[in-house]
Amino acid sequence: MTQPSRTILIVEDSPEDLELYRRYLWRDREYSYTILEASLAEEGLELWQQHRPDAVLLDYRLPDLDGLEFLSRLQSSVQQPCLPVILVTGVGNEAIALQAIKAGAQDYLVKGKITPEELRLSISRTIATVNLHTQLQQQLERERMTRRISQQIHQSLEINEILQTTVTEVRQFLGTDRVIVFQLTSDGNGVVVAESVDSAWRAVLFSNIYDPCFAKGYIEPYRQGRVMAKSDIYDGNLTPCHVEFLAQFQVRANLVVPILRDDQLWGLLIAHHCAAVRSWQTMEIELLQQLAVHLGIALQQANAYTQLEQQSEARYRAIVEDQTELIARYLPDTTIVFANTAFCRYFGLKLEEVLGKSYNPVIFEEDREKVAQLVNSMSAENPTVTIENRVVVNGEIRWTQWINRMLFDEQGQFTEFQTVGRDITLFKEAEAQLRHSSERISLANAELAKAARLKDEFLANMSHELRTPLNSILGLSEMLLEELFGSLTDQQRQFIQTIEQSGQHLLALINDILDLSKIESGKMELEFNSVLLYSVCTSSLKFVKEQARHKKIQLTCEIEPNISEIEADERRLLQVLVNLLSNAVKFTPDGGRVELEVKMNSEAQAVEFRIKDSGIGIPPEHLNQIFQPFIQLDSSLSRRYAGTGLGLSIVQRIVDLHGGSTRVESEVGRGSCFTVLLPWHPANQDDFRLPETLLSEGIQQALVVEDSGAAASQIKRYLAELGAISVIHPVGNGALDVALRVKPDVIVLDILLPDCSGWEVLTELKAHPQTKSIPVIVISVVDERSRSLEMGAIEHLLKPLSRQKFYQALNRLFANVHPPSPETALIIAATESAQSPKVLLAEDNEANITTLLNFLEGHSFQVILARTGLEAVQMAKQHQPDIILMDIQMPEMDGLGAIRQIRAEIQTSSIPIIALTALAMPGDLEKCLSAGANDYLAKPVKLKQLLERIIQLLPQRPNLPPL
């Protein structure tokens, strides 16, 4: 069966995103798509004018215009508020989303978070909304036009004026090339008595027309009220002579509706389309039929008034009684003196119940005052007024429209009012439905935006709250196992290894749960690049190599030589292979085998990954369950084999996001074979170019913007193992100044900083000409990789951080980054630590000593401790510290006296001193500064504030963490 077709215009300057959208749409089994592409907004607007697509997928940031400007230009050209546009942006922003919806867009999607299903649903929703709005708008416009023409008919007895108004309004509404009224004569000939025509086509007004084919074959069906709608006069269904006749008037498609007066064929209302073929819509045909009826009434009415001038009131009554519209005459005091049959029938009253009575009882009570005011507003200068009001018909409230006219006698004296009415309830309901639909759509869009924001916030908080403690647990476990704080006994090493393994298991569980949550909510981010198959397969085997060696399982890998690359998200493809290989090794008995095969599937135009094992197998009745989340087929297996039951579910969803498929074959006792098919496209060799920031000389110096002491120490230690000096900056403010001063080879940036967001720091760094080329690696618990890369970061690593992940990231930037041996690493780290600045801490309170000592050492300072003022003076002379933290209230000699003695000695006179005191009375600051202190902080001291003051006062050195 043929699929229904849609035309989609994609305005996108990123080839990668364009290819992704194409792939998502081509997977739709319900619709086929014609895709129009533009990389510039101006080009997109031209394609819109040429093709009028069903929907537009619009990138917010384009080289020539932004998305809002595009929407404004498009809206001005189509003159409608509801546009079939879906705005796509790289960074989620509710303000932009709201502006886009107000500008006429129907939906708002965030790049990197779009799934195939979400894209198809958004397009279907957009098309349905615009179609509904268009239908309602057309219905509304149709009703308005009918009302205008009806009003013209009842306000004027000039039939030529009525006919001209009709053809003008119809041509404008239909958007066609010519509309005429053709009046027939008794011999079958006729004359064009009214015309509205585009300037590009021949005018035929007042032309006498004779068509012998018309009189023979067409006039009789028109007498019977039939309509002729031809989308193409050359389709073979018209007689050759009639086609020849129409061709001389440049007609290509025509719509002909008979105009009947007194059940006799008076003429024809005709619409011509000359430029091209045209399929006439049912709504358009019904409109012309309705207008033809109104014209018949106008002709009858004009004829009736003509006869009224010549005949008696009785004849007038007979004519009016034949009308289908509601006609009545009434006096200024609202007394009805005449009503036709249609009027009585509509209100369910007998004529005697109407005549001599006021019209007020049938008017809805709340509308009576308005009706009275409008009737009283009529005058000789303004003898006509149209009133829309509610009436009560058999207990039901309905909407009506009344055209009221003042009638005058032969001497020009006002005698009575005449009113002609009709029911407009359906029109009012359509108007209310349109208004309600618009409100409902706006409300739904707001609710969707709110729900998406809440889900994003929940995932972000979940990731942060779970990963933050794990980062410390795994980082400290690693440091202990590397014996940075001293040797371990075998039992201590075993205990710490258990802690680390449990932490890694918990991290894997958290990753699986968060991955599944992101997939289910459509937030999984894929970054498509050309991936070397040998590299990704080798990496996946390394993850299970130790587990396989322990169980004496044979691992093999075979890759067809004719394929070397595939377009995929390398990180997620590796996750798929590792999950499948881990399962294969886990469920294969000792001494078994696990095979990884990669080959081309030419029929499906896909790369086929097959993971085969000789394991326990899966019963046939369970094969359809294994990809469901949290499913473990046998509770005994869950006790024997650790796992969450999420791995295969995540595998299937990642493969689906790639546009691929998964299947499994298995036999109990003989093993299983999992097959993954991923679409194959020829790889672009440009994708394998190394970053422009690749340096051959390696890392000499790095700036680490990180507020966690433990995380900063871990990153600093890894860099020290590579021989690099780290500058630690614990806050976001001032990071740009430090980068300008230090000129680091690489910047490591956290996102959740105490004073501002890391995104703000990244924006500043990439906006400044002297720092925009410095590579930035984001390391954070915030899992928004695509946002980091889009804003200019070279890599985004998720905490908890491991040495392997960090070195892999650096290895992509610097040519000679090689992880050192553990022994060398310890020596380098120790040497780097020895170069740390020295702080003399003069403090006698044990709680304060513990807090400040741990904080300062955690930020790579060497701390010298003095417990009295006298000791502080002696220690300052002996160790020549870089800075002194001086408590004021101390035994033997208070802090003020110690500061004065230190300033009196030549060798210590220039050392910066920060005074710390629990006293915060007026004058304390002046006392400390006059004694010689450089700065003053009141207890309880804010540690980050203290660190800022220390860094500001220290002489600038490469290994300091300046602000």
C-alpha cells in the first residue's frame, strides 16, 4: 500500500544534524518524505515560497538570520499566525522557546536530545495543529465573507453592485485567477455581467459569449442544479469543442455553479484557474453553492422590490413569503406588523402570536439593551444597521444576525423598520472552537515545556547527588592503593580494593539507571563521528579481557577487511559492545569461548556486529523479554551473576537511536548469538583529522578550575605524573584573568562552581581572543556533554574521574602524552608537591587547627604550625614562609605583638600577614592593619574567602592557584 507523502523543509547549516534528521525521517514506516534542504535562512524562505512544505524544521542559529527573524519574515509573507515550524536549538532555553511559540512556531526541540520518535511526533503534531487552525480559519473566513455578501444583498437593491462584490470577494478568498458571473439568455448564449480578474489574464467583462457545445451538452445539468469542477480541462472528460472554447479564455481549471432564480436557471457563478491545474476542494465548492443561493435570493429580492413598486402590498407579501430567510417589519415601539412564514417557523410561533406583539420576548434578556441601542441609532443618514444577538428558540439559546433597514413612504417620511435575519449559531461555535483550540494549544505547549524542564532538573540533581560522593570514594581509594600516604598491609589493601570494587559496581548501576532515564525521556545525546572499527572492537575486548582470562574463556575478534569505519557515536557503540561481551563472558562457563565478528550486510546496507558465546543459552519462551528493563529471567541467575537487568535494554535503545536493530538467537545449553545492525554510510576522511590544538611538545602547565579540594588534588596528581605544573583556581570569577596570566597549555573546568556556572566561564574563555584557542576539558557530575562541546570544550568527562579516561582525553590533544609507571608517578608527584607554597599557621585552638590544616593541605599548601605568638615569630625567621595566618588571641604573646616583631625583622618584614580573630568589635580592623597585617578576617572564617585572600597576597608563581 502506498504511504501518504509529506514535504519537509529543513533549514540547517550543520551537515551532521541535517543527515541525522534525514535518517530519522526515512525510518518512518507510516509516511514517505520529500525533503527540501537549505543552509541559509534566505534560501529557506525561497524554498517555502516555491513549494509550500507541510512542515519546516528550523535551526535557531543560522549564518544570515536567527530563527525568530525567519519566523517574522515567514509570517509576514503568509499572513497567518499559526506556522508549521519546529524550532531546533543547540541549547535549551525557555525564553527562546516562549518567543518562538509567540512568533508562530508550533514546537521547540533541543539538539542532541532529539529521538526519531520525538521528531516524528513533533512533525505530526505540528501538521495536525496547523491543518486544524487553517480549517477553522477558512471556515471562519468563509462565514465572514458569506455574512458580508449577505449583508450587501440585503442592504442594497443594486444587483450589479451585489454581483461585483461577490466576484471580488470570491477571487480573493480562493486565490484564483478569474471569477465571473455569466447571465444566460433564452437561446443558450449569454453575457459576462460581473468579473474579478488578475492583471496577468484576459478580461472578459461584458463579453457576449456563444458556445454551441455548452447549449447542447451542459445547460440541462446546470438547470438541475449540478456543479462542474474540473481540475484540468485537458483530462479528456470534456468535449473537444468545449475545451477549445475554454482555451481561448486561457482557462486550465474551472469550477461552475448554477444560479437559480425562482427555480429557473438564471446564470452561472464561475471560477477560473489559468496558471496551472487545480484540485478544487469540497469546502470551495460548497462556498460557491452557498453564494449562488444568496445571489438567487438577491435576484428574487431585487425583482420583488421592482414588482413592489408596480404592484400591491399583497403581491409583496406573497413574494416575501417564498423567502427562506427570516423577514419581519416592526414599528419604533418594537411592535411587529409583518412576519413571513420562515420567521414564524424558526421561532415555533403562529402568525397571530407574532403580529401586534413586541419582538423583545424572543431576544435573550442580556442582549435586549444592546439591540435597543443599535435600533435607535438608525437615522436618515444611517438607515441600515446589522445586529448580532442571541435569541430564545423553544427554550434554546441561539445566535442570529439581523440586517435592519428604515423604510420610507413616497414623500420620504419614515414609516417602519424591516429586518432580514439568519441563524449564525454554527459560525459562533466555530469561532469559539478556534479560540478555545488556540488557548488549549498554548496551555499544552507551556505544560510540555514545564514537564521537560522538571525532568531535566531531576536528572541533573540525581546525577550530581549520586556522583559527588562516589567521586571522593573512588579518588581516595585510588590514592590509598597507590600508597601515596604510606605503605599498606595485605589486609588493608584487600579492604580498600573491596571499597573500590563496590564503588565501581555502584557507579555502573547509577550509569545504567541514568542512561535508561535519559533514553526514556528522549534526552540521550549521540555524537556521530567516523569510528575506526578495529579501535572500538579492541577497546571493548580490553574491558572483558581480565574477566575472560580468570575463567579461561577464549576471546576472538574477526573484522572483514573491506570495512574499516562506521558513522556512529563511538562512546555509545563501545558501551553496546562492552555490555554484550560482558554478558557473554558472564554467562559462559569456564573454558568456553566468546567471539566478536564484524562484517558488511550488503542487503541491509548495514554493518553487522555478532557476539557469539558457548554459554548457558536462553529458553525460547524468554527471548521476547530479555530487552525489557529490570528483567532477569531466573531469580537463581540473579543470585549467581551480578547485574541490574538493564544492560540489554540500554543496548537495544542505543542501537535504535542509531537507526539500527538488534536480534538474538539462542539454544539452551549451547550458547547465544546477539546481532546488532547499524546503518552504514561511507566515512568522511576529514572526520579523522586531529584537533587543531594538537601539540607535539606535550603539557607544560595546566589551569584547573575546580572548587572540590579532593577532585583538584586528583587532577593535579594525574598532571604531575605527566610532568605538568597545575595552577588550581577554586572559583569561576577571575578564571579568565588567571588564564591570561598563566597561559596554560590546557584548562580543566568544573561546571558546578560556588560563585557562578562553569558554562559562564567557558563562554568567557572562548570569547576572548587570547584564550579561545586554549583547549578546555570539562570534568563534572553534570552530564551535558553535547552542550560542553557545542560551547567550545574539546572534551567532556563525567565524574568520578579515572586516570585512564583522563589520559585518553589528553592523548587526543597532545602527541606525546604517555601514562608513566607508578614509581615514576610517585616521584614526580612528590617533587611537584615540594614546590608548593609554605603557609605559617599561628593558631592555638585545636578545632581550628584541624580545619585549617586539612583545608590548606588539600589545596596543595605546605603548612608550618605555631601554637603561640612567640613560636610564630621564631618559625617565621626559621622557615621564611610565603604567607602567615595569625590568630590574634594566643598565649605568651598575642597576635598583634607577634605581627609587630615580625615586621621589625628585616628578613621577615615583607611576608604577607592575614590576621584572624574571633573579635569583631569596632576598631579591630584598624588595630590589625596598624600593627602591620596586610588583611583581616573575622572568625568564623569562610574557607573559600580565606583561599582567595591568600592567593591575592602570595607572590605569583607558576605552581600557585591564583584568582
